[in-house]
Amino acid sequence: MTDSWIMFRRQLIHLKRYPSLTIMLIGLPVIFLLLFVYVFGGAVGAGLGGGRHAYVNYLTPGILLFTVAGAVAGTAISVAMDMTEGIVDRFRSMAITRSSLLTGHVLGSLVQNFLAIAAVLAVALLIGFRPNAGPLEWLALLGLLTAVAFALTWLAVALGIAADSVETASNTPMFLSLLPFLGSGFVPTDTMPSALRAFAENQPFTPIIETIRGLLLGTGIGHSGYIALAWCAGISLVSYLWARRGFKRRAAR
């Protein structure tokens, strides 16, 4: 735990010294939020039966998940830098727990994720987003976003370890940012062609978005909450095992 805490502090120092990365991770979701609300919101919102106001309420949950998916890309890059620039070899010569390096990356990424989520949510509130969540719903939302960020962060760590270079690590997590577009994040799935609709309704991000939307707007979540948590647990387990195995193999070289 002491070693993990030290590695966590290392990541916090990186966040402090290089704030431009966090700003970029916040800026892209905010741009998409403003773009979709003010350019497409009138047309899409009319289909939802409430105009631009209805669309900002519909869109914000998808943007929040898009924010998480974009933020973990920085984790993959950071891990790849450690794996390729020799710092791991230096840590191997010290009396520290090897897994603490990965734990530090995960905890640092969670902090960065919630900074980005808070900033994007604040902008959404400024442009008209009006949640109906009570204290229990906000608490459940916090738990769900933590589970999602934890799962995707471990996946990003595994991708960063598997990458041969920093450039590769910057590209491999990009599919995570596309999944909200191919789900219910930006438009209802029943407006999509049948083949795309089948994919959208069965990919992991759709039940997560629907759960976030239901918690924020008070519309009910049905079975999507259990499905979302099951996806988070499965992604976390597989990614953790993949990351641990890859780290041991590369650190032993």
C-alpha cells in the first residue's frame, strides 16, 4: 500500500506539471457537447418532442461516458511511456512492489477522470441540462461512473503495456471514444438501420448510458443497471489479468 501510494503521488505530480493534457481531455467533450446541442440540437430535439432543451438532457449522459472513454486514452500513453523509456528497469532495481506502478496509474487516471466529468457536467448545467436526480440517484451515479472509469482504465493500462510504442498506445484506445456514437449516446437506437441498431443495443456502452440517463433524469433504469455493472465487472477482470500478465512478461525482459 505504501508503494502504491508513492506511485499515486507520482501520477498526481504528473497531472500538476502537465495540466495541458487534462485541459485537452476536458476540452474535446465540451466542444462535442456545444456542437451537438447548438448545431444539431434543434433538429434532433424536435424528434424527441422537446426541442433543444430535450436534446441537452438526452445528450449529456452520452457525453459523460464519452469523457471517461477519452480520458483513459491518456493512461494508455502514460503507461506506454513508462514501458518504453526505461523507468520500469529503474523501478526493478528498487525494493518496491512491481504492481504498485500499475496501481498508481489507475488511481491517477481516476482522479483525472472525475476532474473531467465535473468540468463537463458544469458546462452542461450552464447550457440548460436539468437533472431530476435525488441524493440516492447521485450516489448511485457516482458509484457507476467509478466502476466504468475503473474498468476502462484497466483496459487502457493493458493496451498501453501491449503497445510497442507511445504512438501505438495513443491510437489503440480510440475505439472506446467511438462506442458512444454507435450506441444510444447521441441518438435513440430505434432511429438506426436494423444491423447498426442490433450492434448498438448489445454493445457495452448502451446499457451504461441508459443507466446514467435514468439516474440523472429519473426515468427509471430497468435491467440496464445490472447489465452495466456486469459489463464493468467483466471488463475490469479481463483487463486486469491481461495487464498483469503483460507487465510481468515485459518487466522480466
